Amino acid sequence: MAQRGARRIGLGAAFCLVAAAFPAPEADAAEPGALEGYEWQGVVRDGTASFVYGSPETAEDLEFWLTCEPKTKETELTVYVDITGTKVGQAMPIEISVGSAKTTVKGKIATDEMTGFYYAEAKGLKVKPVVEVLKGAGTVTIKTGKLTTLLPEKGRAKALAEFAKGCMLD
């Protein structure tokens, strides 16, 4: 009888260990588009405002980068994901949506010689329509050709507010 009780305790403990190793999806599900070590950042430095989804550890690890320089009126948007089957200079519309709000920016394909990535960038864009869409609640969906990229909501509003303080164009 004591052996049977010990076996039940042992099976119960084993079940608890297995359950702990594989938590319920709802309890530990990551936000859509979230990348480990990445976060939204809004920075104004030396007159240039930047709004980035990337690593705070290095400026080279990012997926989204919007810059605005009010003095020179230069703006740039980079969606740094590998868009295969494209070539440098090819037109690439960048569609950004959050919920039902949407805007499209005229972009082109550029390349990163180090990584071989072909990514989308837009220069001289109007920032206000992009910021208005990004103010919405929910996951950001970015379409570049056939590729869809999701970016999370967490931290976006605060970083966007910081960016908006330094980018007063449109």
C-alpha cells in the first residue's frame, strides 16, 4: 500500500515537472511580432529624431527605423527584413497598418553588402501619416511586396511620443 502511494506521488511530481516545462500557451504566449531582446525606442539626439524597433544594445540590430531631421527636412523609413527575389532600386511600396488604419509609403529596395539583405527604404516621406497609423492600438502589420512583417504593440506608444517631440515636420 505504501508503494502504491509513493508511486502516485512520484507520478504526480513527474506530471508537475512536465507541466512546468510546457506551460499553457495562453499563459506564456509572446505578443505577435515581438522579438527577444528587441524593443520600441524613441530618441532625439543632435537634432535627429529616431523611432526604432530593435535592440537597445546595438544600432545594427533592428527591423523598423524611422528618422526625422527637422533642420534639413530629411526623413527616412527603413524596414530591415530580407525581401528576397528583389533587386536594388526596384520600387517597393511599404504598407503600414494598425487595426483599420493604414498608410502606404513609396519605397525602394536597397541592399546591405555585409548581410546580403534586400530591404525596403523610403526617403523624403511624409512622417505624419505614418505616425498617425502607429498611434493605433494593436500589432503593426507591414507589407513589403509579398512579405508581411508583424511588430508588437508593447512600448510603442511611449517611444512614439518621444519621437514626436523631436520630429515636427508635416
